[in-house]
Amino acid sequence: MSLREHLRTTGLVTRLLIAQGLVVLVGLATILLVTEIVGLALFREHMVLAGHENPDEEAIHVEEAFRSAITVALVVALAAALVVALAASYYLTRRVARLVRGVAEAASTIAAGDYEARVRTPALGPEFKVLADSFNQMAGRLADTETTRRQLLGDLAHEMRTPIATLDAYLEGTEDGVTQLDPPTVEMLRGQTQRLARLAEDISTVSRIEENHLKLAREPVHLGRLLERAITAHEAVYAAKGVRLARDVKQDLPAVSADPDRLGQVMTNLLDNALRHTPEGGVVTLAAQPTGGRVVVTLSDSGDGIPVEALDHVLERFYRVDTARDRQRGGSGVGLTIARGIVKAHGGDLSITSPGPGHGTTVTWWVPIE
């Protein structure tokens, strides 16, 4: 095996000790060489200045004594330095090697699917602390991502059961001749497939939001015009249900730096949600105004309202105040989660308040002014 190949298979501690030893040995050789050449020359020069131009036997013994003393002193000092240097290097390199092994073992554990592995912060200075903290942050992020993935898969499987069961029942009825593929049945089946498609898209959006991968195509947006377009797009469905859609939007709203399509998605989700929970004859009011460096938008309805104990959970994905009624109304259960995620990605926030069941709900969201 060549020296190069041997060094590749040598551990970190051994290599650092060899390097430290070489440094000390080179220092020793350099000092001895300088002493022999420069030190003795200076000694002889001073002997001449002292009147020993032609050295006698006594001067020669003095020179030998000087050489011996210097040599012994240097050898002892450098030997002590070598021992101390190797001991200190061994101690430090052992600790560094322990950290490296800890990182390697934690990485292997994470690769095997256990995302709880962490690295202890070593007392080796700020550089190694940054390394350990960065690794632990990465492990924590991976653990959060895995938790999100498992929860999303569980939620998706749960939400898909109803439309799949409905499709299966009608197809089985059609095969048995119990159900006819008349226009109402076809429309119902198409509605269930659209619900599955919408659910898949919503799950994808929620996943990107929770993993901070939501991309925004920002541009200066006149929020007043965006809100007016949202109102215009929903006027027909509101009128069909007999719900009045009122507005109180200031005409001089300042521009905001935002993705117009994403903010349009926020308003679509909120207006659809308000319509689902507002009975015929009710009112939904959209208002917007600039306040302290931000534009604040509120959407208030006179609908079902939310119990106090449910207010802390309504923004969680797939949470429903009334599970049976909400599924019948066609909501995917993630509309509010998506709306809040999009608003927060713009640097704003979204909140929900309600006096209680039967007293309506108010959704408030804001984004900073450009």
C-alpha cells in the first residue's frame, strides 16, 4: 500500500497527531541548525572581542560547554514541547473526532427514517457550535416535513372516502340496473370527481405552504381593483342563493407588492366559505381600508357563527365545526388554511372572530403596503 493510500485510511486523530509531530520535529531541526551555524559564529565573535582571537585550550572548552548547554536545553525544551503539543492535539482531535462521529451516526439514523436524532453541541468554539446547530435545525426541518407528509396522507385518505364511496355506490347500482345514468346522476358523478380534483389541488397547495415552498409572482397590485373583481365574480352565485353581497371598499387603497392570482385565490376561498355558511336572506359584507402601513380587509357574514371553543381550530386544515353539514356543502376543509398561508407568505396575517353560533363570523386579513 502506498503512503497516499495509507493516509486515506488513517483516522482523523492519527493524521492530526502526525501533522503536529512533523511541525515540532521541523521546528527542532531548524533551531538546532540555526544554533550550530549562527549561535556558534556569534559566540566566537564575542570571544574575539573579549581578547581570545587565538583560542587557547580554555576557550575551546568554553565553546564546547556552550554548544553542549545549548543542545541539551533545546532538546529538553523541544521534547517537552513535543509531549505537550501531542497531548493537547490528541485531546482536541479526540473531541473533534467524537463530534464528526456523532454527526455521521445522526445522519445515518436520519437516513434510516428516524428524524429524532440530534447532535450535542460541543465546547469547541463558535464554529463547531454553528455546525452542530445547523445540523440539528436541518434534522428538525426534516422531522417537520415528515410529520406534515404523514398528516397530509392521513387527511387525504380520510377526505377521499366519501366521494369515492359515492362513486362506487352509484357505479355498482348502475351495473345492477338499480340506478340509471340519467342527466342528474351524471351531474352528481361529475360533481364528485370535481371534488376529488379540487381536493388534490388543495392538498398540494397546503403542502407547499407548510413546507415554505409557495412561489409568489409579486408585482404592484391595486388591491381595490382586485377586491372589486372578486365581488363581481361572485355576485351571480350569491344572488342565486338569495344572499346579499355588500361592499365598503375605499377607492384610494394604496398599491401592495403581491401575487394577484394568489390574493385572488384568498378572496375566492373566503367568499365561497362565507356563502356556504350564510343562509338565504343573509348578508356578507366586504370592507377594506389602509391602516398604519398596511391594508386591512374584513369579510363579515350573518351566517352560522363559530363556537368559542372552535375559534382556535378553524384555521387548522380539515377542521370542521359541523362535520356532516360542511361535507354536504362541498367544502374541502382547507380553504381557510390556504388563505392564511398565502397571506402570511405575503408578510401579513389572517384571523377569525365570531360572537358565537348564529351570530355570524368575521375574517380579517392584512398585507403590508408596498
